[in-house]
Amino acid sequence: MTQHTTALFEPARLPGLDLPNRLVMAPLTRNRAEADGTPTALMATYYAQRASAGLIIAEAATPNAVGQTYPNITAVHSPAHVAGWRQVTDAVREAGGRMFLQLQHGGRVGHPATSGLTPVAPSPVPLPETIFTPEGHRPAVVPREMTSDDIRTTVADFAKAARNALDAGFEGVEVHSANGHLLHQFLARNTNLRTDGYGGPVAARIRFTAEVTEAVAAEIGAERVGLRVSPGNTVNGIDEGETEEIYPALVERLGGLGLAYLHLGYADPDTAVYRKVRAAWPGVIVANPVLKEISTDGVLRASEELLAAGADLIALGRPFLANPDLVTRLRHGAPLNEMRDRYFMYVGGATGYTDYPALDAQPSSASIVALDGDRVA
């Protein structure tokens, strides 16, 4: 196999943390936790298998009970959660890896059938689609508009969750303000109809994300905190409005904190907002490419384009999901395993989770299939 020489495989550094390469495993919701959000031993195996990533950002964990999105997602607001995550971080560290934990509150992306609670959101605007619950797909409910006390309590919950994450052995946390969840709902004009200091003009709509990030940084140190955003992302019924104003304003407010990184989901280096954010952000940019082709060449091509456009680290989701040894495969130009979509979410167990083979554990030529159709023995 040919060995690729690219900056992807060069060492990199976050504030206070050395990375062996520039490939980041992006956070991926996989629904393998216990019903109460406690991580399992199977999850420890899954993440340890992928410890060759320069950094693993673990799947989203909720900072409080009302923030739960779907069944069997992780949480980090109880001693049991901390103990469960500790077995994961211990396994990854023993395998030579490093981990951050993503902190996510679902906001209106939740359901009483899952959490036992009515979801909360910036405004009483329901998700415009059904949502998966333990009882199958159900119509979304109208969320309760957050009061000023709710906002203050939620900010404090994020800070406490960050402290819990460090107690669980994580190197740091990523605040999730993307993909249509609570913080992103405050940023967007169609989900934030407030007329107080958290709604209306862009300067007010960025306030909640900024306050959560600032509180987390004050609790555990800014150098241990990343922030994830996804400019222009419409998932979960989001219509931001003023996208090219929101993110430069957010960067201006938070750029001086000294955060570990800014993570751009669905990063497109050809867009004006990407160029503005990259030019204005003073620290590390983690960029998650839009992959037109999930193959070795496709992943390398998209990653190198983002590095050339000023990204420092490249976050990959589905390629890491199906390839525990993704770094080795990309380095040597080996084909990628085919991902089995039916086992991505809402299906527990090892199938489609910890049973993807590594290159040195191929039982037959049929066990590894590149998405471009090539097979290797």
C-alpha cells in the first residue's frame, strides 16, 4: 500500500494538549447508553477501538434531564453518568487516545415519552416533524418557553456538566451550538421569537450561546473548552436568518476567551461565512467537511481542501464510525468499510457498532468494501 504524505498525519496542538495527527473523530449520536443516560462497557470498547484519532469528541451528553433528545443517549449530570464515562475515558487513554465530551441540550428536540418532561426552548415553536421516542416516532410537542430563571439554571447546568466531564476523565468539553438543538434554536430567527434580551437582533440571539460558553470556560478553563457551530444548517427545522452576521458576531464576542477550538460543522471553504470566521477566529479551527464521496480518495480530497483553506484539524464522523483504524487506512490509501445505515441509531448492541473490522483482522475478502466498489483481500 502507498503511504500518503499529507499534513493530516502531522502532529498538532490544542492549548495544553498535544495531538499525534490532525484527524478528529466527530461526535456521533449512537444510542448505546442505558435508558438513564449512563455509558456502557460496550461504548468503552467502541471508543477505544478508535483511539488512533488525534482527538475523539465523544457523542453528545445532556447536562440535565430536560435536555434529553432521544432514547438511550448519554448524559453527564449524575454520579452514575460520571462513573460510566470514566470507564470509557480509561479505556481510550489506555489505548493511547485523548477525548473531549460534547455537551448538548436538545431544547425542542425532545419528547415527554422519552424524558418524562415537557421540552423547553427559547419560544413555544414545535419541531415541524415527528421525533423518535421509546414508543416509536411521535408528533413533536409544543415546548415550554424558557423563563429568565430557566436560562440561568441551564447555564449553570452546562458549567456543572463540564466539571463532571473532567471528573470523568475527559481532557475537555465541546459546547454544542449546532444542528438545531437548544443553543442553535436561540441563534435562529424562526425558533427564537423572544422580545427580551435573548431575542430579536443578532446581538441578543447570540447571547445564550455566549453565556453558556463563558460559564463553562470559567468553570474548567477556556483552554479545555471547544465550541461547535454549523452556519446555515437547516436540520431540525432551523432557519437562522442573518447567517453571515450571526457567526462573525459570535466570534467577536468569544474570540478573546482563549478557547481550545472552534468547530465548524458542514464546513464549506467556498462560502463567505467560512472565510469570515476563519479570518476572525484567533485560535484553532476544527472543520467538518461535507463529504461528496465517502471513500479514501474522497475523504482525503475534502480534508486537504479544508486544510488549504485554513482549517487546523479535520473532524470526520461516518468514516470513523465504520473504520476503527481510519487513520491507518487513510495513511496507506486502503479502502474503507461500507457503513451499515440501519445500525446507526435507535438500534442497540454491537452490530454496526463494535464489529467493523480493522485491516489486520479481515476474515475474508468480503469483509471490507470500499464505497466506490473496490474490494481488497
